[in-house]
Amino acid sequence: MWPIIEKAAKDNGLIAAFAVVGLLMLLSGVISRRLTFGRVQGSAIAILIGLALAYVGGRISGGTKGLADVALFSGIGLMGGNMLRDFAIVATAFEVHPAEARRAGWIGALALLLGTVLPFIVGVAVARAFGYTDAVSMTTIGAGAITYIVGPVTGTAIGASSDVMALSIATGVIKAILVMVTTPLAAKFMRLKTPRSAMVFGGLAGTVSGVSAGLAATDRSLVPYGALVATFHTGIGCLAGPSVLYFTVKLFAAS
Amino acid sequence: MIIYGTALLAVCHLLGIVLGDWLGAALGMKTNVGGVGIAMLLLISLRVYLHRSGHFKPASESGVHYWGALYIPVVVAMAMQQNVVAAMRGGPVAVLAAIGAVAVCMVFVSIINRLEPVPAAVETKAE
């Protein structure tokens, strides 16, 4: 009996993923209504359970892709992978009001710039405090604090060692997870209410996965505005990391 | 037809990725620069154009809305495949750098959003 079920799930990975995620969302909705009386959004709970399952999956399989490395749930890798994620993000642009987006204009660009420089400075400072005093390591860890893609891209470009690279990726992944989990909690503090505020948030918080999940758990209608800005984040980070940011750190490290 | 909407979405997506790759190459990088953002801008402007010309039928629109509505489930699937084990193992440097980065950014988001001009129409609607 079990081998047949397992084979069916493996051969129809994406379909199995739809069923699994649907069930999880249903469960999360019930938890949201019954246990928190609607105070915590169902999608926030679903994301939290998803992260917990990713931990369990990673422990069982020893792989790097959470639950998607467990054969039975391999379809999760396709459903939550970059292709479908970006496809769904682009689709949300259909709900964007162009006038609203234009209102953010320059403030979105400013947020992007700050969102690149500030995390970098924090990352470099922490790296330095822990004894990574060479410019390459400091820059790589700082770049990881921008996003987990900027970290390894920068590290590869300037020739960082593999343990520093791993540290840099870990920094970025923890940042993404933190943004996912804490955004709904800090939404009031950050005044996340208007499309403009979501664009500022998208620029400063960076990490598309963090921003998209964090906003999804806060207010679904703000998602496209935050994502619109956040998707430029990785590109700008990859541009600045191995160049301007690296040279700046080198200058300070030498003096 | 629903497929028209989904095809329009797919074409915008691909065009955005291609343009993002070109932009990256033009800037001397191997990565994509804002491909998804460009795709979103394309879709926004196409929708405005199609609405004005009245060519886009509601049935076609549902081919886009469906994928927009699948967004949250897709994000949940994305959460399920994060490398949480590695994140937990990252040690104090990674944890502190991440917490610091997120905290500083949130404070700045808060400051900038508190400076948002109040009287705008949206604000009054939301209140």
C-alpha cells in the first residue's frame, strides 16, 4: 500500500505539492480562527509551520532544500522554487495602481540604497568584532547581510574562502527568515499601511523571499508594491558588493 | 480565453528576465538586474493599455488573477524549502549580523514611513 502511495506522490510531484500546501493552509486557517481568534493571520501561521517542516526535512535528508529534499515532497521544490515564485509575484503586479506606485518614486530608490548600505555596514561591523579583519571576509559577510544571493556572488567575485562564504549565506538566510517571521509583528511599528510604505519596506528589507512572505502574512494587498521594489535589491547588491562596497572596506581596512 | 491572460503573464515574465539579464551584462555582471521588477512594470503598463483599448476580456484577466491568487501558497511552499538547518548552524556571527541588519532596516522603515505626507487621499481612505 505505502510504496504505491509514495510512487504516486513522487511521479506527480507538483500535484502532490498543491495538495500538501493546500492542507497546510487549511490547517493554518483553523489554527488562526480557533487558537488565536484571528489575531495571527492564517498565512503567517502557514509560513511558520512551513519553516518548521523545512527544518525537519533538512534534518531527515541532510540536504540543503528543506522538505523538498524528502523524495515524497520533492514537488514542493518546484512549487516554491524561483520560477513559480517569480511568476506569481509578477502576476500580483496586475493589482498595482500605477498612480500609487508613482507616488513612491524617489523614496523607493532611496530605500533601496539604504537597504543595501545599512545591512552591509552592520554585517561588516559584526564580522570585524568576531575577528574577521581582512577586507575580503568582511565584505563577503557584509554582502550576505544584504541578501543570501548577494553574499556568495560577491564572495566568488573577490575570492573569499568557502567557510566565510557559508557564513555569508547563513547570514542571508537567517535575515530572510527573520523578515518573514517578524514583519507581521512589527507592522504597526513600521507603519505598514499604504502602498508607499510597502515600497519603502521592500527597498529597505531587501530579500525578495523575506519581503514577499512578510507582506503576505501582514496584508496581501501590499505584496505587489513591496515586491516591485525588492526585486531590484539583489541586482543592486550584486552590482555594488564586489565593487564600491569592497573598495570602501579595503580602504578602511588598510588605514 | 483564460490562456490569453496566462500567456500575457508568461511573455511579460520572460521579457523581464531577458531585459534584466541584458541590463546585468551591460553593467558587467553575471546576474540578473531587476528582471522580475521589469516584468511587473511591463505587466502594469500593458494592463493600463489593454483596459483603455478594451481588448482584454474578464475571462482573459482571470488567467492572470489565478496566478496572483496562488501567490501565498507558493510562498508557503518556498518557506518549506528554506535551508533552516544551515541557518540554525550559522553561529553567532551570522545570527548577530542578520538580527542587526533587520533591526536597523526596520527602524529606518519606521522613520521614513512616519515622515510620509499625511493629507494624501489614500491615507484618509485607510483611516
